[in-house]
Amino acid sequence: VFLYQNEAIERQADPVYRILQNLLLSYHKINYFYAQSLLLKTLLEQQYQELECLTEDYAKQNWDNQALKTIPQNSLKYYQRLAFLEDQAKSVEVNLQNYQECLQKINEKTGQKPPNYFLEFEQTTQFYLEQMKANFGFLSPALHLYEKLLLTVQTQISIDEAKIQKIQNQKQAQLGQIFAGFGTSIALV
């Protein structure tokens, strides 16, 4: 609710009122999406650190089979969060454009430049966008690390299974020889 000083101010402010609402809506969306991106960044950083620890443990052949089994699910979760982080940046970008359009419309309707704090927020939002894009760029390589680790684990499992199969085949062959020798001994007796 606005209380106007006089009718002239009311006539000047009325056409701007709806635009101001949209401006404030864009302002709040930008802040909301940026805050969401910070939360996502924190979650992704934690998951990235866990991935690095898992990779180091694997490199030392310090197998944790349960942790290795979670790689596909964690990879998918990481991808989803990273995609959501990118969506947040796009949402901020769209709302910044809406915000700028509202400022321009207010300028056109009133013939006055908007107050500086509105213009300063544009600069702040540009910083937010740069930060979000940098975070996305920094966290994106983990997807490749997940893929490489998954392929490495699959290869190692195949090698280990082949070794186990070879040992089992050798034991079966030895047992076959023993039973054949035992059968021959019984036949002779």
C-alpha cells in the first residue's frame, strides 16, 4: 500500500507500481537462486572430496566394496546437482534481464533514473553470475572423474573375476586328476 503526498505524485507512481512489483519479484528470485546455488556448491564440494578420497583409496588398492558399489548412484546424484546448479545460473540470468527491463521501463515512465541501489544490485548480480559459472566450471571435471573411476573399477573387477575363475579352473583340473588317479587305483585293486 502506498500513501502519496499529493495527486500528482499518485498519477506519476501508479503506472510504475506494477513494474516495481515485477522488479522486486526479479530481485527476490535472483537472491533466492543465488542462495540455492551456494547450497548446491557446498553439497557438490563435499561429494567431490568424497570422490577424491575414494579415488585415492582405490589407487592404493584399499578396496571398500560398499563404497565402490555406490559410485553409479553417486555419479548420477552429482550430475543432477551439477545440472541444477547450471539451471540456477540460467535462472539468475533470466531474472537479471527481467530486472533490467523493469528498470528501463521505470526510467521511460518516470523520466527519472532509478535510485543507485537498484543499479548497484545489477553489478552485484553480475558478480553472482560470474561466481556461479566459475563454480560450475570448477565442479564439472568431477563428472569425468566419476566416469574414469567407474571404468577403472569395472576393469579391475573383470581382472579379479578372471583371476578367480582361473584359480577355480586349476583347482577343478587338479581335483579331476586326483579323482582320475583315485579311480584308476580302485580299478587296479
